[in-house]
Amino acid sequence: MKKIVLFWGAATLLTACTSQLETPIENIDDSIIVEEQQAPVFYASIGEEANTKVYLDEDYKVLWTEDDRISVFNENTYNQEYRFDGNTGDNAGTFSIVPDGKVKTSNPLDYAYAIYPYSSGTSISNTGVLTVNFPAAQTYTATTFGLGANTMVAVTDDSNFQFKNACGYLMLKLYGTSVGTTIKTISIKGNNHEKIAGEATISMSLGGTPAVSMTGSATEEITLTCTDAVTIGEASNDYTQFWFALPPVTFTKGFTITVTDEDGRIFRQSTSSSLEIVRSYAKKMAPLPVTLISVPIAVPLGLSVKWASFNIGASSPEGFGYYYAWGEISRQFDYSWASYKWCNGTNTSLTKYNSVDMGYGTIDNKTQLDPDDDVASARLGDGWRMPTRAELEELVSDCTWTWMTLGGHNVYKVTGPNNNYIFLPCPGWYRENSLKDGDDYGTYWSSTRNVNGNSAQWAWAITISQWGHDPSGSHRRSDGCSVRPVKE
């Protein structure tokens, strides 16, 4: 590599170089100026066989694409843009300076540094510590991460850059629970506020590997956008891959993904186990079924909470929506004790939410659902949750209920003290694999477990029909009932 040196010149030229200097003008020798010289051509290869791609091929090998750009610090702290001269699919090739063939210099460094992708905002300290930006917005590319997502770094004392990945990778495998499920965006966020995007520093010695540290201004969420909505596979063995490039991080309390389609419907899923993203390695998750849910409007009725405009799983006020066992966030095919999540197959072997020590199982004295077991909180997020028993009672006592027909279904129009209203249909309820009383009765869960006597196997619910609306009812926890969310 042609060595670039600083030369000493007239102090009257200082103002031309202040924007390129790493330190304030008063902290450096006042004779340092910017010099232009003919730029060298760098040879760059990707030096690791990662388990991951600047995009990945079918063997998970990182490859360049035509017209890729990198930032080069050519033994000084000036950020110069270089362009790849090769073709898409090459693992190595030359890079030439952009745009005018001239190289500019600033404070001297011991080595030349390069970073992919190019950004005018990338900088380097006098000691060779890079300040970069890990993108919070990434673009979907089939079977790989998006262009510009995979940050790589190289250090050399000659004209050969061997790039090494600064990122680790997460590959989601998603498939639809209905024909034609499409995806527009997927976001990922750690459950313990881990920093995964935005500003970071990278240290790398000659012959070493990148060490990444997120700064205090870094952010907690990355969103992957599909330029054109992607239709995903329809079975676990026909999943569609979605890749995220992440800085090395440990999600100590797991992470949450939120999937949206073009109509704004969402699917949210959380993990609770710790997961470490390691530099240059890919974590591949098990295939995950996606069930998209429409997001309701929060209607203020003049009560202590706002009520959703429709049931979870519905898309209209009169729609029945989905049915859930109490404390479960996924739908069942069989709403029985044999399949209920919080027992060992019988109503006397409860494993959670039990305070009655009379042969009913493990005692934990919990009477309110944890957020992870609240289907509204887990599936909708954004402050949504299931109503408490007291909030259901308030809905009954403080509102006017009018029986009517809407969209061909029997519903109650529930009008609040401020004259705003919602509609509650009668979706029936499930026991085992049988729907009971569809369009005649409706049963809506609260988040509160029944605490009367020997009733740990029951939870409070409101029951509605043309003959009335009872806020003091309860249902067997393994039954499938409707959920109408609330938020503050």
C-alpha cells in the first residue's frame, strides 16, 4: 500500500481541515493540514467461513455484491469511501476510491482500517477505535440477511484487507397457520432492555478479531422490512427464513418478536430462556407458526380502563375471535385438563395459580395472571391486557346494556357513562373439542382466579346472553373462552 504521510505547511490552511480532525483544533499541532494524494487500490477478502453472508451463499459463506462500498482509514483518521470492483458472488477482489481518485489524510494511524458498509458517519479515534452504527432498520433478502446489515472490519499493514464479521446472526423460521399468510415487518427486542442497534465502538488489533461495545445512545430494537410482503410457508417443514444481523449480545431474559402484515395485523411471540448471539455464528430457531391478529381500537367508555373494540382474534365488533384456556396464550384443539398448560393432566394436579392445599397441586398463592400468561399482553403488547374481575364488574354496573343484532350475530351494545360504546357478541365457549352455545351465550375471561373455597381450578368470567349478563360467574380454567382486552 502506498504510505500516506502528513506534511507540515502554512497555518493559514488550517480551516480547510478542521472537519476531518479527530480532536478539537486547539488540542493538536497547528501545522497539520489535509493533503490529497493519488489513492491506492485495496484488495479485500472475507476471511472467515461464518455460520452465517455481505450476503450468504447456500453454504453460509459471506460474499461481496457488485458495487459494495466500504469506509477506509488509510493510516489516518480520514474516512474515505471505496467501491468494490468485482461481481456479486465474489469472496475477494479489489476496491477503488470514490469518487475522484484522490485520498485525503488527517491524524496518523499505525495501520489501515476498513469497515463494511460505508457510512460517512463512521469515524476512528487516534488510537484506532472505530465508532460505527449498527442498523436498526434491515431489509429482508431471501435466505440471507439484507445488504448493509452485516458489519465487518479489517486491519492491515499492507494493501490486503481481510474482513472479519463484527456481527452474530439470528435466523427465524416462520410458517403460517392459514393459507396465504404474508409478512411485511418483523421486529426483535430483548426482554431485558439489551442494546442491539445504533452507535457502537469496535476495537480490532492487527491479526485480531472485532470487539464490539454498544454505547449509551444505542437502541433496543431492530426491524426487518420486506419491501414486498412475503408469503410464508404453510407447514413446519416448509418454513420461510428471516435473518437478523446483530451485535454480539446475550438476551438474558429471552427476546420478543413482533410480526406485522400489510393490513396491520400482528403476531407476537416471546422466549424466556437466555440466548447468546456470538460473533460470526448463527442461531437458528425452531420453526414457529404465525397467527396474525388484528389490533383493536381502545375505546374510552368513561370507566377506569379503555375497552377494546373487538375480541382477540376478531377483526370486527361482532366477530367471535379466538378461544383460549385461562392463562394460556395459544389456542388449543382440545380444551380439557389433559391438554391444559398449568396442570399435569388433571384438575387436581395444578402447577401454577393455586392457593388451595386440598390435593389440587403446587401452591404458589397467585391469584392474578402474570403478563407472560395474559394472552392480551403477550399477543398484542402496547399496554393491552386482560381485564380484572373488578373491571368486568365495573363494565356491568356502570354501563347500559342493549340486546341487538349486528352483522347477523346477537350482540350487546354496551354504552358507557360518556355515551361511547362497544359491542360484545356471544361466541359461545369450548369444552374439550366441542363449541357450546354459539351465538346464544358469550363467556369472557378475567385475569383473576376464583379464590372462593376449593375453587383453584376455576377463574372469574362474565357470562352474557339475551337473558342477562352476569359478572360473578366463573369457568373451568381449561375451558376455551373469549378475551376482550383493556388498557389504561
